[in-house]
Amino acid sequence: MVNAEQIRNALHPGVDPGAIEVVDQIDSTNAESLRRLADNPATRGAEGLLVARSQTAGRGRRGRQWLSPSDAGIYLSITRVFDAELSQLQALSLVTALSVAHAIDELGGEPVQLKWPNDILVGNKKLAGILLETSWNHDHPAIVFGIGLNLKPPRQEAEDLG
């Protein structure tokens, strides 16, 4: 299993993700990140990256379940607090999808398509989903960027995914 130091070493120089935590299992990386925002009195103290090997209650858009079996994908949430108006952040879902697609392309993956606003497809099958959730940290908008990638789901779950 990957650890926080390996993640930090793999980042481009100058990128500071804040705190990095890798857990074996969690209900939902987004739910935990939102809880940390609510519990943290410091404006920037809740920023960081949370990665899980599996999620028991992964979520997608419109309350849909995101299947997250152990070691079958990448499940993560990045939390950022912004010094901007919420209206200035509306393009972040698309920017996030484009960034994930670019990363897949850079790694030599198969060509991907974006399905607006938050799905990444390969051959008309869902490879990744993106779920952005907004909270407030003092008077600043905080965004939790949830990203789930289906890399090697078990056969039954792959059939369930379509």
C-alpha cells in the first residue's frame, strides 16, 4: 500500500498538498474531509489529501453509491480553503475532470472522454468519478474534491458498473 511519504515524493516540486493521510478503510474520504472542516477552527488547518484503500460508504453525485472495494481503485479527497467568492470557483468541477484526464494521458493510459460534468470514460465505461462538495471554513469557501478511479474492480462489481 502506498504511504504519505511516497505520495509526497511523487508530487511535482513546489506542490504542497498540506497534510497527507493514507488509511486502510474509511466510510467516505469526502465525508471525513467535510467532518474535519466542521471540526477544525483554524481556517487552513483542514487542508490536505486523504487517500483510502477502500470506502464502505463511497458517494457519487445525487447520493449514488460509489463502489470502493479494497485495492481495486484510487479513492481520495483533496480539501482546499479559498480566498475567493464561491461564484469564482464554479469551473472547478470541469478543471478537476480535465486535470484527471490529463494525468491519465500523461501516464500513457487509454484515451479518455469527459462526460459532463464529472465522469471520465474509457470506451464508454466509467473509469473515474469526481464529486466536489462545498463547505465554509469561517468566511471562506472550502471545497472537497473527491476523486474515485476504478482501476481493477472485482468481476461482479465491474459488471455492476457496466
